[in-house]
Amino acid sequence: MNWKRSFYAAAVFALATSPTYAQISDGVIKIGVMNDQSGTYADLAGPGSVVAARMAVEDFGAAKKGMKVEVVVADHQNKPEVGSSIARQWYDVDKVDAIVDVPTSSVALAVNQITREKNKVLIVSTGATVDLTGKSCSPNTIHWTYDTWSLANGTGNAVVKNGGDSWFFLTADYAFGHSLEQQTEAVVLKNGGKVMGKVRHPFPSSDMSSFLLQAQTSKAKIIGLANAGADTINAIKQGAEFGIVKSGQQFAGLLVFLTDVHSLGLNVAQGLLLTESFYWDLNDQTRAFSKRFAKLHKGAMPTMGQVGVYSGVLHYLKAIEALKSDQGDKVVAKMKELPTDDAVFGKGWVRQDGRKIHNMYLFEVKKPAESKGAWDYYKLRGTIPAEQAFRPEKEGGCSLVK
Amino acid sequence: MTQATQQAAAGIAEREREQKQHRIAFVLMAAFFAFGPALIYPVFLMKVMCFALFACAFNLLLGFVGLLSFGHAMFLGMGGYVAAHTAKVWGLTPELAILCGAAVSGVLGLVSGLIAIRRQGIYFAMITLALAQMVYFFCVQAPFTGGEDGIQAVPRGKLFGLIDLSNQLAMYVMVAVIFFSGFLLIYRIIHSPFGQVLKAIRENETRAISLGYDINRYKLLAYVISATLSGVAGATNALVFQLAALNSVHWTMSGEVVLMTLLGGLGTVFGPVVGALVLLAMENYLAQLGAWVTIAQGVIFVICVLTFRRGIVGELMAFFKHWSR
Amino acid sequence: MSEIFGIPTQALFGQLLIGLINGSFYALLSLGLAVIFGLLNIINFAHGAQYMMGAFCAWFLLNKLGLGYGWALLITPPVVGASGIVIERLMLSRLYKLDHLYGFLLTFGLALILQGLFRQEFGSSGLPYPIPNALQGGQNLGFMFLPNYRAWVVVASLTVCIATWFLIEKTRLGAYLRAATENPQLVQAFGINVPRMIMLTYGFGVALAALAGVMAAPIYSVNPLMGENLIIVVFAVVVIGGMGSIMGSIVTGFMLGLVEGLTKVFYPEASNTVIFVIMAIVLMIRPAGLFGAQK
């Protein structure tokens, strides 16, 4: 395994060379990847995020620069207590300097709190709650890849503009689903669309047919799926079975990852509209990156959450290099100061409220005939320019914004 | 000496030996929690104490009354939510927040106990599961719980308005005091006349009835005590982690406490503490292994049931008993 | 009269039909559970995991061996059933003399192991399994579009349920079986191999779970966690029906499907909880369940 060798090489090299980074506590920069390694979100983040973090360390060239960087991993099992106790232990005992990824809003919010208390760094990639750059924003946290607002905005806007002006929401009955639904509804209404109805299903639900039938009777053109993971997959799968798409209604996935489409298969998923901040087949850089990634990760292409970890870790290390210190709030301030640039998101920047800004893209899932092979799933339907892709800073109510 | 007095003497000797064993075990446990923070991360130990109290409270019911509740998460979770809410929104001091949590769990225990206590065995387990699912539903729906985001950033506050609990040591001492008081209370209950009646009910319900005991009242009281102490554990846990979230009300948490009790030793005084320690240590220190944690838990479950059904402490006790003869 | 409580009658019919379809899954799953409990007194918590194994087995046959849905229906139940027999021989058979609690805990542990292993191997976002070609498409019933596959599920499930009930309650073999659980020594004395009978019964119950898994594969995501939340619902079904009552669990399965279907219209948020409300009420009024014999 390539990264492993280079990682050890880095460690040995760092020990041998002179420590120019005297300001770095205990001489090692420790990055903790905390996510769901085994449960619902394991495929879209999980071990893939760890691969991405290690690639970032390698690409940054820590070894050559004489910096010693270590990546540690933990499974928070989607339980906030577990996540919170790991975070505390990492910061207090294991001298971890930054935590990255953190799917599941409840865990992300808990770790956000602790990171601020201990003055470390948190880079959230797979966590979705927009509160991280709103009422819970912190000088120690950057929200990297996407959030519920940007998904709602991307899909909602584009769909209404393409004529999908009447919606029915299928919402997972929990805070995440509610906020996706509300934010999308606001976008739909703003663009002159209307909402024909909504149904809140318990989380998780394996059978969606009853809710789909309600969506069908509503005669809405678009069925917005304000849920995630297995719920979304089941809804789309059963929608195909009940002839929802054939009878002229269309699904809009508000949080769909590449791995979900992979799990559904194109036969069922075709025609689905969704917003993501990354797709492996966007340009030469993303293709090259993704192929490297796939080699290290059982041939699977990266999801946006995983590349977010890569991009975040890379920028974090750049900031430390520029600052020559690893003190939490200062590093984050530096990260906000430096423009971001990497193979996956291209150029971008970090806002005062901790929101990383880059383009978002609207994709449509290909028909089986259009796909040239494994993982060739999306066609680009539109680009949401960075400036419009995220919630305006003023609307979030973040106390860091003056 | 007559045979009867001989037997009585043997019984007394037996009890004395047991008490001696308990005293030694208690001293060991106290020493572990007193000096543990020097070696083990204190927040982890606080979590262990909270869950140990939860498991002990559960064990009071399963080990000493023979009632398997499969819904105990509702008391842990409710205690946590109420304490978190009162501390964060109402600004109560921590001791009052914990009391509120305990009180609500106790009332919940009374209500659910009145419904559940009339059934036995698997039906009791199922009815408690049903009630816990309803409580779970309530927690998902109720606005104050924050849905799956949970209640975050709960202040630890100042104990009695004086001692600042954001100080790690102060918090640790408070959790330890709560745990040891709860533990001793349970110990006292088990060895009181009330506890003897409970054990009689476990052994033979019909005989207990024929001896004139109103067994439902005894069971209900034990159930309410167990619920209240679980609430205390949940409330304390919420303050330690400064959050309350859905997973502590979920039915898998009810399963976890069964596992802790079984692993440590069903119906032993110290078993649940050991069980909680082992299980949480696995969850915490094997966290990078992902799915293997679940697999390891499952394997332990199976091994426990197949080979040492008395649990760690139960087997140890049997070993010493055998050895000392 | 085209509306009932503000819901168009047509839509209501649709919802009831869907409820019935879901009910047929509940019935099939709880049937296996009821067979195992009623005859062996084991509370088989691994049932959800065995259901999941059925779905994975079907996926494996299709993707690795190229054998389609029909083959999966034939091959999967015996294969997964055989794995159940191994479990029975190695582990469960040691627990018959003990409290129910231990069987319950053992199978709980087994469920954790099985789910963990499949998660480790196949990830957690699920695998695709197509609806077989012969059952693609559907009928327009006027009030709703009924996919052919769902119609097949109802028919197949009803057939299996009734056949099982007939086998256990009406045939000589079933009579031996019931007698063997009532009084093993006596039946053994008649020259019937009771342990083997019990072993096969457990295998049969597990095979029923696997069959349900195969039927579920084309409509739900084939996912290591697919049985995790279903299991407690199915338990509730068995308890409401009366533990061990075959007919009870069949009828209750279908009935609860309907109740759940209605809840999804009027109060969708509570549709996962309604079953537990019913269970609590039933246990308060009829402690042994709707069809159970009072002991």
C-alpha cells in the first residue's frame, strides 16, 4: 500500500530532520478522522475518508517539508456520546490537533462545541447541518463540503427553473429532514413554484409505497426526497416499481451521494436530479485524483464527503505551514485568510462564518444506455457558481460575522 | 447442637463470608475509581460510572426480582433529556437538574410500571419494549428534545451555585459521589427485608403470594426505584457529556444494558459495574475497528450464554467459593 | 360519497391494499418466528438477520452464479435454513433446559455477529437487485397502479402461510411435532427422533425468514441492516397474535399491515409506533395475545 509506505517514510524523515516547526505542540500534527466506519454512512464517508486524509498528507509533501503528520481514525457509531468522548480523549490525551469529517449532525454539533472549548480545529465534511455556520458557528470550525442549504438551493432552484414548479415532499421525520424540506420549500416558493403537499415518514422506513402513493395522488410534478441513505434508496427503488417516473413525475434527491446511485443501479435511478459539490468525471484533475483514490479504496470512486476531507486536510496543512503554529483558532483564521486551491474543488475560499465556498453542480443520473461503464453515472446539468451556492453570510446569524 | 442450629450457624458463616467478599470487592472498586483517573482518561471513567449505575439499577430488577425489562433506555434517555433541558433552558443548578431528571424518570417508571408489572416473563419484556418505543416516538416528536440533533451545549453549571463543574476534578468527584450513593442504596435495598421479599418473588412467585405478600406492590416499588436510579444515571451522563440525544432512548440501548448486566454477572452486586466497564472499554478503545466492535460484542454475548452464564463476577465468585473449600 | 375523513375513497383503497402487501411480509416473517417459538420455545432474535441473509443469498446467486429470482426462491431457503440448523445443533440445543431468556440473548448476539460480518463485507449502503422480468410492470386498478411484483408477494405469502398452518395444525407430522414439544419423553418413547425433529423445525422457521428475504430483495434495498428494525416490529406482531399461535401471527400480520397503512395516511409520523401502541393495549387486555391460549 502506497500511502502507508510514504506515511512511514514521512514519520522517519521527520524524526531525522531538524524541527523547524517549533511552535507545533509536541512536534507532531495529529489529524483525527472521525466518522461512521460501519453503519449507515460508512460507504459515503467511512474508510474512504481516511484514504482521502492520507492522500492529502502525501500530496502536501509533509515529509519533504520536515513536518510530522499523523492520521488517526475512530468510529463514532453515529452516537453523540461516543463521538464526544472520543473527541475529548483525542484532544486531552492523544494530542490530536484537528478532527475531520464527522457525519451525523448530532455528533458534528457536539464535537463542534468541544473543539471550541479546547481551542483545536474541526473541519466538517460529511456533516450536513447548516447550523455549523449559523447559530452554532465557531472560530474553530470550518464547514467544508456542502450543507443542507446549498443542497436545497441547488436542486430547488434548478428544478423550478426547468419547469418543475409543483412539489410534493417526502421528508424523513427528524431535524435533518425537516430543515432540508423547509429550505427547499423556501426556494421553490421564491421561484414561483408551489408545494402540493408533504408527508413525514418515520426514520428509518423500509416501505415507502404508501407515501409514494400519496405523492402520486397529489399530482405534483416533482417529488422532493428530504431524506438520506437507505430511505432515499428505498423511495427511488419503489418509485420505479410503482411507475412514478413513467407516469410523468420526477424525483429530486435532496441528499444523494454517488454511492447511493451505485447501490440503486442506473436502471432504477435514471433521471434523478441531485446536487453535489464534486463528481469524479468533472475535469482532468478530478479524474486523475479519483483514479488514484479508487486504487487505494477497493476501486470505488470518491464521494463529495470524502474529497472534502482531502481538500480540508490539505488546506489545513498549508495554513500550518504558513503560520508555523498549530494553535486552533489561529490556524482557522489563517485558513480563512489563504485562498484554497486543490485538485478536487479547484479555487475557492473560506468565509468568516467558517463556510468553505466553491461551486456546486446539478447532476442528472444517466440512462443505462448512456453510461460507459462502472461509476459513469452523472451528466452535468448546470453549475451553481460559488457566490450563489451557499447561504449568504448575513442570513445565517453567525456571531463571527460583523 | 441440633441440626437446625448447625444449619443456621452454617448459614451465618456463609453470609459472613459473603459480606467479607463484598467488603473487599467494594474497597477494590473504590480504589479503582479513586486512583483510576491517574491512569485512565477521567471522562471515560465518568461515563463508566454513569452506565454502571444504570446497569446496577437494571440489575435490581432483572437479577433480584427476575423481571427482564427491555425498555430501560426510556428512563436513561428521559432523565438525560430532562436534566439537559432544565440545566440549559431553565438554568437550574446541576443537582436540581439531576433531581428533575430523576423525578421525571421515576414518574415515568410509576406509570409504565402500573401497566407492565401485571405481566411476567417475555410479556413483561415486550410491554416494556412497547412503552419504550412510545417514549422514543415522543422524544423524536417533542420540540424540546431537538430531534436527532439532540440538546447540545448543556452547561455543567455550578454545584449548589458554588462549585464550578467545568473543572474536571469537581465533575469527577460529583459523578463518583452519585455513583457510590446509588450503588450503596441498591446494596442496602438488596440486603433489606424488602430485598428479601423481592428475591422470594423471583424464586417462587406463588409462594410469595401465599405468604401474604402483595407482590405487585413490591414489584412496582422495585420498578420505580430502578427507573429513578436509571434516570439519575442518564441525567448525570447528560451533564458529563453536555448533551442529550436520541440514541440513549433507542431500543438498542435497552439491549446494551442487558448485555452489561449479563456479561458482568446477573444478580451479583458488582457484576453490572464490571460489565459496564468492559463493554464501554470495548466501545471506546476499539472504536477504530468499525464493524468489528459489533461482531466482538455479539461473540461475547454468545460465549457468555454458552459457557459462563454467571458472568464475569459470578464465575469469579464461584471460583473463589470452590477454591476456598 | 367520495371522501372519508377528507381522504378520497380511491386513495384509501390504494393505501389499504399497500397495507395488505406489507402485512404479507409481516405475516411471513412472524410465521417463522411463531413456528420457532410455538414449537421450540426459543425467542429467535436472529430472525431479522436471517431474513437479511436470505436477501443477500439471492443477490449472491444472481451476481456471482447468474441464477435468477426463480432459482433464488428455490435455493435460498434450504441454504439459509441449513445455516440455521448448524446454529441449532452447535448452540441452541444446549439451552433448551434453561430459561427463555438465554435463547433470546444468544440469538441477539448471533444477530449482532451476522449483521456485523455482512456490514464488514458488503458495506452499508445496500446492493441493487432487480425485479424479475416476468413480474415487471403492473396493473392499473383504477384507484391505483398495482405492480405485478407486489401482487405476487401477497399471493405467495398467503399460500405459504396457509400451507404452513395446514402442515402444523392438520397433518400427522404436525401432530407429532406438537406432541413432541408438549412431552418429548413420551414421543421419544414412540420411536420418534425428537431432537432431529426440533432441529428441522428450527431450520424450517429460519428458511421461512430467508424466503421473506428473497421476496423483499427486489423492493427493499439489500442491506445488512434491513432486518435490524424490522425484527422488533415482527416480534410485536407475534406477541399481539399470541406467542406460538400460527394462525394468530398470520392474521395479526395482515391486520397490522392494514392498521399501519391507515396510520401512514392519517398520522404518518407515528406509523412505526402504532404497532407498539396496539401491542401494549392488547397485552393489557388479553395477556396471552389475541389468539394465544391463556396458560
